[in-house]
Amino acid sequence: METRRVGIIMNGVTGRMGTNQHLIRSILAIIKQGGVKVSHDLTIMPDPILTGRNANKLAELATKNAINGQPLKYSTDVAATLKDKSYEIFFDASGTLQRAQFVEMAVKAGKSIYCEKPTAVTTSEALRLAKLCEDAGVKNGVVQDKLWLPGMRKIAMLKEQGFFGKILSVKGDFGYWVFTGQVKDQPAQRPSWNYRAEDGGGIMIDMFCHWRYVIDNLFGPVKSVVAHARVDLPERVDEAGKTYKATADDSAYAIFTLQDGTVCQFNSSWVTRVRRDDLLTIQVDGTHGSAIAGLRECWVQSAAETPKPVWNPDIAQPIKFFEGWQQVPNNIEYDNAFKIQWELFLRHVVLNEPFRWSLREGAKGVQLAELGMKSWQEHKWIELPAL
């Protein structure tokens, strides 16, 4: 049995998402399970090194997540680490505005590139980075984790089985209340840069990148968009306790039309209080049946089980609408969505297996966000040109 070591430079993973989803629940989880077992003869074993600007944060993270008593390797010198030929993959989870410089450095060093989304804040820059990788011939990918969430996989399964018939519409509702930090003992649960446009923040650039790959992969290519957004809360408090002006949109409302005519509506908000099944729910209505999925669970209602409501506001609603839905069973064990995509990318690097979630695919998400903002500013529908 051969164990194929794959060195991975993990840059900017001291943040919440990088630490939890990419380091602990993906790479370290893969190591703890004994690697990615390709066959009886081959196992792919990731070997990470952490890079970033803050040596204290890196040291704490490396020590806290020691493997067999050995702290993880780390360095504040990204350039020097990139020169080390024992590392094949460069992963970036730094701020969006810092991503280009790191991707450029990694491409020059001949590394395979894997990074968080959005890859940039403009389509032209996202395409430039994609072309940079393509021209250099380096393997590249962007995180599109929601495709592997159990709820989304169940929707894909139902569609494959023909459960919906003709899909008529899709409704997405995402968000929760992000505290401003202005009230004692109610600290914000998201980084302050998310609410500063000058630092690459904003819910449209963040979430429309998700909605693009979710819609494209589950329902079909997006054709056009009309959107509206708002900066709802003008002030927030940062990590140092200092009040700052919020300049980035923290709610966005959009209608997307698909090439086949299907209509998708998505509400995204960091200023909403949740009274639904999950932080994200997606409802699919079709001629033969409907489904509504959260991050993990999914409920369905067939045409035969659909009740016949009658509008009568003078009496209490006699139909218990929630009771008319059946929960889709968990017939398999669902792994972490980020981990699944990491394993696919590792196989892509080592075995040259197909991996379609490239930086060019990531640029499509940036395009939807940029044109969504253009629609908001110009108050009109915008067609999406092919990339």
C-alpha cells in the first residue's frame, strides 16, 4: 500500500470559516480517518502547513490542533513557503481583496490553486485569475460547498427521480440576525470587514456567488437578474470594540430567470430573525410535487397529497399545512460538505480526475453578484453574458 503525501499550504485559516470548515472538519478530519483511500494500493494523505500574518494566532492554532502530540507546521513567510517544492497545493481563505496577490504568487510557484469564494469583487478580476491559472496549466478550484449539503443533495436526487415534474419556481430564503456589538454581552458573530464595502464586504458579493452555483448546478443556467439591496444598519462595533460605519449591503432581494424560463427568488439577509426550518431553506414547486430543503433535511409534498385551501379570513385556518409534508429519509450517512469537495480536489491533483468547480466557475458567481449590484443601482433587469 502506497501512501501519497500531498503538501498543502493553508493560508489565512485563522478565521472562523478557515479554522472550522477547512482545517478541522476537512483536512484534519481526512488525516484522522487515515487519508483518502483511493484503492487497496493507494491512499492520499494531506500534510498541511499554516501560513498567515499573525504568528501568535498561527502558533495557537497549530498547537491546539496537534496531530499525535505534534503541533502543526506554520509560517508567517508565505513567499518562502511557496518555494518549498514539497507543497503541491496552495489554499487561500484570506480576505477577498487579498486573494489576487496570493493566487498570483502561488501560480508563479507552480502550485495547484484551491481557494474560498468569492475569488474577487469584480468579474474582470475573477476571470483574470482564472485565466492566469489556465495559461500556467495549474490545476485550480474554488469552494462551492453548498452543493454537497444533505438538503441540496436530496433536492438533486428528487429532481433526478422526476419527482417535481416540470419545475415552475424556486424560492430561497437565507439569513439570520447578526448582532451589531452595540449591546453589552451581544458581540457580533461575523467579522467586521463583512460590513465594509471598501474591504470587500456585502451580502450580495458573498451570497450571490453561492446562489449562482446552486442554481446553475441544480436547476439550470441563470439568464437574467433583477435585484435590490440595502445597508440596513448604519453602524456596528468591530473586534476592538470600536464603532464603525457600515457601508456594505446587509440585505439583498433578487429574482433570477433561467434559460428554460424557470423563476428563482432569493432573499438574503443578516438583519432577519429566523422563523423557518433552517438558516437557509429552498423550496422547489413543480407540476407533480414540491420540496423544501434546509441545510440537512428535506420535506416533500406530492400532487396527490396537496390540500385544497379555501380563502376565508373569518375563521381559524382549518388546515395544518406543516403536517401535509413528508420528510425525506436519510438513507446514507452525509459527510461534511467542505470535506467532500476537498477530497475531490485532492483526487483531482493526484489522479487527474475531473474537477469542474474551477476558478472560471467561481467567476460566474462574481458575475452574478456584480450584475446584481448593477441592477440595484440602475433599477432594471440585467442579462448575463456568457463567460
